[in-house]
Amino acid sequence: MIDGLTDPFIKDKVIDVLSNFPSEHILYSFSRQRLRVSTTPTGMMTLIRTLATRHIDIYYASLPQRAHHQSHIS
């Protein structure tokens, strides 16, 4: 969750970082004050560090919950 993501200036700043980000593969989408990113764990750490050094306030970053495979034993 990023502070001020509804502000066009902040959102533009985040898009600039994402578009110039030196990662092998990154997918992202915006929804209200959330930025959803899919990349490698190393890429995510670098992205968080880059956003923080560009004075973008990050409230928190979380991993998505994984779906557990259910198996039936008969």
C-alpha cells in the first residue's frame, strides 16, 4: 500500500520508476491505494528499495496468499 497513490503526481512518479525498473520481468496494476506487482523476490526487494529512495511512502508490502492444494484420501 502506497501513501498518496490517488494523487496524479505520486502515481506518475511510481509509473516512472516501474517503467524504468531494471528487472527481468515485472507486471503491475493499480487499484485505489494499492499497487499490485508480480516479479521475483529479489526484484520485489529492489523495487521497494527504489521506491523508498525516491521518497514514495510505502505503508506495507505483503505476499499474496497461496492456494493450498487439497487431496482426498479414500
